[in-house]
Amino acid sequence: MAVLQRSDWYDLARSTSWTPSYVKEDAIFPPEHSGGAGIPPEKWASYDEPF
Amino acid sequence: MDVQRQKDAGAYSVKAALERMDLYAKGDPGWISTLKEHYAAVAVVEYGAALMEARFVRFSKAPGMRNMATFGMLDETRHAQMQLYFPHEYIAKDRQFDWAHEAMRTDNWGVVAARHFFDDMMMTRDVIATSILLNFAFETGYTNLQFIGLASDAAKAGDFTFSKLIQSIQSDEARHAQIGTPLVKMMIESGRKAEAQKLIDIAFW
């Protein structure tokens, strides 16, 4: 089986967030642990590590 | 992973090759003191940084940051292990090298200040604040320069084992230190520039 190049799968590996159905977002990411108050939720998907 | 394995192979083989050099007996006493101080201040703190990265893996809202923190956790564990293993060679010659493991458990006044700083920066705040304090301000702003300068000092002192070790560590650090940079950008774009600046000021000063 051919091995994929990293560039082929990299963006997929960064797409691991989901909309929770059974609990609120704050239960998964408590503000006192996760921080980021004032940063809109949709902004988190735009986090782009430079390397 | 293969790159990391190669880095380990490089650092450990230089150590093995130079073990007979007897740096402890022949090296500059000032350099030997610097080595003791470095290992005491850094080795266990690297393990603390692994715990910090683990918090990022769990609590960061950014998937890319969670991925990078997973690798950062591996990096810091590697650094902790290397910086405990490398000074171990000198324990039989000079007991003070046991400070690599012991220092952070003592109430030495210098250590108390360092422990207070790292506990505050790494352990007590939320993921975003911690990443800006540590990854951005401390790792990128300070250790990136300090470790490379230290590697050069080591080479001048004839300690090529340590020089290789520090360069190897910094190649990991230079990568995961960049975890904080996108956060600063996001905070500015979200109108939180003053907060980001304050965090950088706290870490730097």
C-alpha cells in the first residue's frame, strides 16, 4: 500500500473538533482551564501552526 | 518520529564517544559550575513542561494546537530524560550533580524563585494564558536565544557532549515554542491585544 505524503493528510488531522450533542461546550472546555474568553468560537478553527 | 530517533542517536552517541575525555577533571571549574546550575534549574522543569503540554492536549479548543501539544509533550519528556541521564555520568565524581534531580525539591532561595516562576507560568493558568506566557514569551523569546548561546559557550569550554545535547533540545523547542504565536494573533484579531501584551510582560519581567 502506498504511503501518503504528510501534506495529503495533514489538514484532515487538524479537523478534529465537533459540535457536542449531549453536553454544552463549557463542559468539555471549562473556561477556567481552556481560557480564550472573548475569542469567538469559529476563530479556533483558524489556528494555524506556522511549522 | 524517525527524525526524533535520529536526534537521540546523535546526542547519545556523542556522549558515549566523549565519555573518556574526562571533562570533569580537565574542564574549566567555572564551566563545571555552570553545568550543575543548568541541570538543577532545567531538568525537572522540563518534566513540568510535559505536564503543561498535556493540559494543552486536553483543554485547547484549537485542533492544531492539540496536535502540536501532543508532540510537545513527547519533546519535553525527552528533554527531561536526557537532562537527567547526561548529568548522571558525573554523579560518581561530584555529588553536587545530583541537583539535576534534587534542586526543585529543596528550599534553596534561588530554586524557590525559579520554582515559583515556573509553577506560576506553567501550572496555574488557563491554556491560552499559559501558552502565551511559556511557548511564546519564555520559549521563543528567551530559551531560543539562551540555549543556542549556551551551546556555543559549551563548545568553547570543550564540552561537546553538552553542546550537542543543547542543540538537539533546542531543535525540538524551536518547533513547539511556536504553539503560542498563532494565539497572540488570534487575541489581537479578537480585540484582546492588551491582555496578550500583559501576559508577555508578566513572563518577560
